[in-house]
Amino acid sequence: METIRNTNEWMGASARAIASYPAFALIPHPAFKLMSAWGRVMERSFSRMVIKPDWEIPPIAGEDGQDHIVYVEPVLKRPFGDLIHFRVARRDLMPRKVLLVAPMSGHYATLMRSTVTSLLPDCEVYVTDWHNARDIPVSEGKFDIEDYTKYLADFIRELGPDTNVIAVCQPAPLALAATALLAEQEPAAQPRTLTLIGGPVDPDAAATEVTDFGNRLTMGQLEHLVIQSVGFKYRGAGRMVYPGLAQLTSFISMNAETHAGAFIDKIYNEARGTASEGDKHNKFYDEYLAVMDMTAEFYLSTVERIFKKLEIAKNEFTVDGLRVDIGKITDVAIMTVEGANDDISAPGQCVAALDLCTGVPEARKNQHLEPGAGHYGIFAGKSWRLNIRPLVLDFIDDNAAGARPELARRRRKRADPLRDCGASDPLGDNSKIAV
């Protein structure tokens, strides 16, 4: 797979160099411009697949009229993932402390860049920054969904009980399990609120292409087809992984027509000279095409235990042989968010978490179904900026200790530069980005 990627990058670079040769400028034929444009797009696209993007968080405007630089600082370092803090320079700690649980599903945590940027003016933001499995030596051992759950519990414990957890897609069921684990082992360390956005808590509640794929193949077939060994050029040589390039292939195939149209338009724009380095296409695909490998045990245990055996949905999930009872959660406010047009985690899959939390009073449960929103839109698109983000912040305020929510909302409305932002997204709120 790496050979194919490398070959395509080389072909793009060769086409760009050959078609851009100065002598060909004397031949007024559009084929050379198209060839050069194709080469530039091909080279950039395939080279991005092995590069971890930078966070590149812009400065935050303060009430004093100054820009505040944002620094990314590790709080807790672990072999398979770090807890990082986005420290805003020369700003006091914000009362809202948010732990944004990024998915481990083929993309880096930087996929949540726009989500982080939108929360920073009003919150103290922490993020789970998962590592690329191909760069983790075999000597570090395994990492499956039980280890993932324990990582989340440790991160929440590190931040303290005033933490507000927001889990996006894949980690939603495991964030629920981590909270239940803390409820049993260390009740005082539970987060204050838990917001689950578009996650497969009960995959059988609504069928999608993802759930159909998981049910169609046996575990033996899945392991044979997609699990590979890390090559010798990486630190994790010999580790069995689910390659990010395989995941990217499945991402693109789910919406192949839209992606093909986007790249054809980009090539024509390059040939006409109307494209730019910082256009929407490059900004989107520089992130979208950057993929990471997952450990084989994490991928296989996710499919088997979350999608096939429905251990979370049936409240039968175990960690280190001990059952994690979601009903033990009593002191945490729970909110679920779903997109009406989400075809990755369809409506019904995430809201199932509320029924599992039998120990949480109904008054502390909340749910929101966003009309017309797809998977990407509910955490990073226009739907998130205009509708869901304000609701999540209101939910946090409503459950803050000794809070006066109405004052906090008025203050946020004045200071929120993104609330009325109508900028469009490269593929829109209905993008089929499997997270």
C-alpha cells in the first residue's frame, strides 16, 4: 500500500515537472496545462497521506482588544495518546473546562481543529491526541478498546470533577463506559457533564453502511482482509495494524462521486490559474487525506464488541474482566446530539445512551436532533457553529455548580464571533466523513 502511494506521488511530481518545462510554453495547447495541473494535485494529495497536520490554531481575540496566541501543551503523555491543553497566552483560566475526546478512526485529532477553534473563546479546551500506531514500538504492548477506556478514565481523573466531556462519534460509547468506570471506582472523579455527538452507542438502533459492513463479514474475514504488519521503515515495525490508507479508501468509496467531482474541479482550476494554496479544497483535503494506522486489536475489538456483540448497547461491557455498569452513573448530566442526515451514526444510535443511564434523573438528560445535518456538520460544520455549539455551552452552564445560566448565555452571545458565521464548508454539512 505504501508502494502504491509512493508511486502515485512520484507520478504526480514527474507529470508536474515535465509539463511545466519552459519550452512547452511555446506550444499553445491546453494538454500541457492540464497535465501540469493533474501532477500538482496528484503529488500534493498523495504526499499528504503520511504527514501529521499541525494544529495551526489562530490567535484568540480578547476583550481587551489584543490577540492571544494559543500554545499546544501536553498535560499527560502516554505511549498511545497524549492529553493536550490549548493554553491561551495572557488569559486567565476559563470556568468552563472541556475535554474534547477526538475519535481514533483513521484521522488525526487535528480533524477537530475547527471544533477546538470555536470552543476556545469560551472554554479551557483539552483534547485527546492519539498517536499513529505505525510509530509505536511493539515493546509498548497492545492497545484495545479496554485500554482506550482506561486512558479516557485517566484523562478525566487528571482534569478533575469539574470537567465537561464532549465525545465525537467513535469514542461516544467508550466515553460512556469510562464515566461508568469512574462512577464505580472513584465517584468523586466523574465529569460534571457528558456530551455524546453522533456516536454508535447502539449500532443496531438504525442501520447504515457501516453497521451493514460490520455484520456482513466475520471476524476471521475482516482480520484476513484488512490487518497488515507495519513495514521496516517505521518505529512500529512488526506491529499488526489496520492501515490508515485502507480506512481512507473506505472513506472515499462511501462518497466517491462527490470526491471525484471535487478533484476534477480542482485540476481544472489549477489549469486555469484560478486555484490558490489556501483554497477550500486544499484546506479540506490536506486534513482529510492525512491518515493514521490503528492497532489491530483496537480495530478488531471495536468491530466485534461494539458493533457485533453490542456490549455497550446491552450494558455488558467489561474492563479487565469486570463488568462496567452504565446504570451506576448518577451524578453526571448527559446530552446526546445527532444529525438527521447522518449516514455514519444514524439518528437513534447515539440517543440510546440516555436509556442506558438509568441512574441519571430525567431532568439531567438532554437530546438534540439537528435537522438537515450530516455527520461532519454536527461537530465541525455550519450546524455545529450556528446551532449545536450554543446548545452544548448552554447545557454546560445549566449544570455548572452554582451557575447562573442566563447571565452566562448573555455574556457568551456578546463575545461569540462565530455565532453568525455563515461560511460554507468544502463538502457541506452532509459530508460522509466516517469518524
